[in-house]
Amino acid sequence: MRAALVALRVIVAREALRFLGQRGRFLAALVRPLVWLLVFAAGFRAALGLSITPPYQTYITYETYIVPGLCGMILLFNGMQSSLSLVYDREMGSMRLLLTAPLPRWWLLFCKLLAGAVISILQAYAFLAIAGLYGIRMPWQGYLWALPALLVAALMLGALGLALSSFIRQLENFAGVMNFVIFPMFFLSSALYPLWRMKEAGRLLHDICAANPFTHAVELIRFALYAEANLPALGWTLAATAAFLVLALWGYDPARSLARRREGG
């Protein structure tokens, strides 16, 4: 038990030090959603004509509506970038050293996942603080409720990136896959517009957005920021997290990796 906790502390500290050494990554994580919030929100609000309709009676402006979605954007990008570092570590050989530690492989991968989730949450709260300075504020209880919601969402998106990293062997290929995953997940969700708007555009588009795990993660954060629980969104997000984790553990299975190397040889 003590060794497992030491491994968790060391892995989290390593990821934190790596993040602190990459100031550009932190700035990019904040600039991207802030551009959407402060520049594009006005145009989207005018184009969509978003009105106050159930279940969004409490959303006064379009800016407050998209804040949870932009928090999800931060978690999504950081989850993919954390997994990109896994591919880099595997190319450099440090990932192999980590996974040969005398601890269960699932625990080591979970430690990596949790470290990335902690960094994502810090970035999301930094974004919420800057949004608050611009007058875009949520109920104060919502900032407390958002913590577990952000944690669950960050774990789900990190697990997705972890699963992808287990199947992609080269750094260049993973960068391309990141864009293929990030943008469809973000735009085909309720991050920028509610699902009832998508239904007006087409039933198929609405169904795709409703089936998107990122939609449920965003809705979980959205309700939490208004100090409300969304149990269906929580259930779907946890289910997606479990599915992605199982896929990642299967992808990082040493027996499978050995068989693949033998086939390649």
C-alpha cells in the first residue's frame, strides 16, 4: 500500500513539474477557450438567437451557457496532450521503465491518468477565474460542485487518450489522430449549443450529439456549475470512463505487446 502511494505521489509530481516547465502549454490551454468566450460568443449568440428555454432557465447569457463547454474543451485538449506525452515517453524508453515497476500495471496507468486529471482541473479553475474577472460568474456553490464533475470528466477524457496512446506507436501519427478525435467530439456536442438546437437541424445530428460521451461530460459540468446534479450524465460519463480504461488496459497488456513484436519480427 505504501509503495502504491509513493508511486502515485512521484508520478503526479513528475507530471506537475513537466507541466510547469511548459508555460506555452498552460497559456494555450487558457487562450483557446478565452477566444471562444470573448470573441466568438457574440457572433454565435446573434446567429443562434439562443433563448431562455427549459432546462436552461438559469442561463442568462450565451457566454454563461458555453462556459461549461469551454471547461470541457480544456479537459479534452489536456487529456489528449497528456496521452501525447505517453507516446513520447514510450519512444524515449521511460514508459517501459515505469511499467516494469513492481506494482500492478493498472495502478501505474491510473496514476498517470489521475496526474493528468489534476492538471486539467487546475487549468479549468484558472479559466473560470479569468471568466469571473470579465463578469461571467456562476453561483458560488457551483464552483464547489464543479470539482467532482470536473474530476470525473477529466478522468473520462484522459482514459480516452490513454486508450488511443496504447494503439498508436509513433508520435507523428498520434498528433494527427488527436485532431481527428478532438474536433468532432467538441463540435458534435452540447458544448456550444443545446441539443434541442441540434434537433432542429436534423434528427440524425441530434442523435450523434446525444451519443457523444463528451456531451454527457459537458452536461455534468454544466449542471454542477449551477449546483445541480445530473445523474444520467454522471452515469454515462462513468460508463464511458470504465469502457475507455478497459480498452487502455487491454492495449497496454504486455502479452499482447509481445505477440505484436513477434509478428512484426
